[in-house]
Amino acid sequence: MLTDELRYKLLKALEKNPNVSQRAIAKELGISLGKVNYCINALLEVGWIKARNFKNSQNKLGYAYLVTPTGIEAKAKVTQRFLQIKIEEYANLEAEIQAMRAELSDFDAEIASSEINYKL
């Protein structure tokens, strides 16, 4: 499945280096080569990127992936959605940290109280 996070990261990688290999993208994103191929084909199909053939230094046929104007517009929308998800995750994480700190504070108070009772 092509998530907003994966779309964002893939489009960002292709904008940064249009001549990047699918293998390099897979390594950078920590996903399989097959998944990169599937995702690139999905982006090609919807017109967010175009692929141009070129010859690299080892005389192998390669591709330059160009983000189209439609792709740039879509990336902006994907970035906005992805950012909103990350903001929500951050807020949830902050709340969880505060709850854990309060729990730890209560635990420290219990220990202090039990030590005082033990000494008496």
C-alpha cells in the first residue's frame, strides 16, 4: 500500500536526485526493491512522475525520474497530510510522557512515605 509517508519520502528522494536508482531508494527508505518498483510504477501511472532513459557510466540503461507539475502539487498536499499526522503523533507522545512523569512522581512519593513509616 502506498501511504502518504511513503509518497512523501519517495517524491522527496526523487526531487533530490532524479537519477537515483531504485536500489538506492530502497536502501535509503529501508524498504524492499520490489516495493520501490511498485510505488514508482504507481506514481508513473497517476502522472506524478515521468521516467526518462539515460546511459550511466557503466553503459547500463537507467532512468531519470522527473516530478511533474501534477506531482509537485500532489506532493504539497501529501506533505500537509503527513505533517498533520506527525503533529498528532507528537501531541499524543507528549501527553503520554506527561502521564508517565506524573506516575513516576506518585511512585517516588509512595517510596518516600514508606521509608518514613519503616524508620518509625
